[in-house]
Amino acid sequence: MLRKALIFILAIAPLSTASAAAIDFRLGGKMAEVMYKTQDASFGYGGADMGLGLFINENDDLLVSGSILVSGSSQGDVRGLHFGVGAKIYAGILDFPSPVDNQNGGALAIGAQVRYVFPGKMPIAILLEGFGAPNVTSVSDFKGIKEIRLALEIEITPSARAYIGYRSLEVDLSNGLVKDNTIELDDRGHVGVRFAF
């Protein structure tokens, strides 16, 4: 599954017609994630950020995601305020002690993002985003997904950004293998870097 996900990401990346691209690396105490992001400036007023991601944690849970987020700046007096709405598709395998109990599935979530950029020589931004998928848009063993992330970003150079943040990522299951039928894939702080090219 991991090999197929990496092949898919590498195969689709060169086909992008986007005007800009970035690689985002995120590390936490018990997880790692890499994302390939592009921006299509021709999509609406603010453009559309599209991404492909690969998440793995210490329990060998694996989650692949694809997202699109349409965003734009505020038209009022607060120019540093940016809003976005979009959708995210998740697919993955959750590893349990017995291979027979392993859970796999997917979900289609909708979400929103708010970012405020503090002006300055070295811009700093605060970001809040969330995605949610109910049972009706989830398949196989997945019965819903909730993802909420808060981050503080610092632009080191125009093409490099560093950040610290916190994320809660939960998958709802229907098998009774975990308490309250919810498994937490991530519920800790993280650090990350994003390189644009």
C-alpha cells in the first residue's frame, strides 16, 4: 500500500499544470507526514491549492490524502486575513495487533481554513483549519473522520516557511475494537517546513 501511494504521488506530480508547487514535511513525536502541494492561479479569484499527502504514525497506520482548497484575501480593511473552503479525500489502512483486525477505508470530507498574516519584515501567520467527513461520505471500515489543525508559521525566505502546530486527527470505526469506536491517529504537537519551487 505504501509503495503504491508513493508511486501515485510521484506519477501525478509532473502532470500538474499549476503555476507553483511546494513540498511540506511535518514531524511529530509519533508521526510523520509529507505533502506535495500545487497552486492553480487560474481557478477563481484567489486560486486553488491542491495537495497529495502521505501520513504514517508509530502504530504503522497509513493514510493517503488528496485535497483542494479555494482561498482568497479579505476585501475589507483586514488585508492579512485569508479564508478558504475545500474538500479532502482520505484513504488508509489502520494497523491492529492482529492482522485480521486491520481496518481500511476512506472518506470524503469538507473543510475550511482561516489564516491571518501579521505584517513585518519576517511575516508570521497563524492558521486554523478543519475537515470533517460523516458516515454517509465514508466507505468500508471508516465511519467518519475529523481533522483540526492550529499552526504558527514563520516565513524564513519567500520560498521557505517553518511552523509549529497541533493537530487532532480521528477516525470513527464501527467494529468495536477501540473505545467509543474512535481511534486517534494524531493528537500531538508537530514541527514542519515547507519549500516552494
